[in-house]
Amino acid sequence: MACMATTAGASGSGRNWTFLTNHGHVLLAIARNPTARLRDVADEVGVTERAAQAIVADLEAGGYLRRTRVGRRNEYTINPRGHFRHPAEADQQVGALLALFTAEPATDPAVDA
């Protein structure tokens, strides 16, 4: 389910790259499943569990999510009002990105018929 680029882009550069950082991928994975184990998040994103833990700590310190202990598991609450960190997008909230990637796809009645 990870959005990893494995082929050359339209420019044919041959370098593998993606539009979203690992921080973005982790935030999206948690938004899709707020009770996911970090091991599962790491697998989905394609990073180590230790890297996922560090990213979650960064996101928590930055105010993008809150971790709550529920029994033996963690449950995460996303702050959709958090702003992007890069100056070019600092006026935008991360909730718009989350909505783009976590919204249920609209169904086309003509296709469903």
C-alpha cells in the first residue's frame, strides 16, 4: 500500500524519488489507521521500525499528532490544523493533504450499475 516510486519518472532520469517524504507517508499511514502498530506503519512506508518511531516522535514534537496509550497499544490523534513546515507551503494545513489521500473514492453510478 506504500506509494513508493520504483521506476523512472516521466523525465526518464532513472533516479527513484517520491513527492512525499517518509514523514508524510507515516502521517498518512497513521491517518488511515490510528491504532496501527508502528511495525505495520514501518512496513507500509518501507522504513525500519526504529525510523518509524523517530518519525512519530518528530511528528508528535511538532504538534502534528498525539499519542495516547490504550491498554497495550498506542492510539494516534492527528492534528489536521498543523501547517506545513516548508516556507513555500507554510500557509497550508496538513489536513488538506490528509483528506486528499484518505478520503473514500467517489463512486460513479454508471460504473457501479
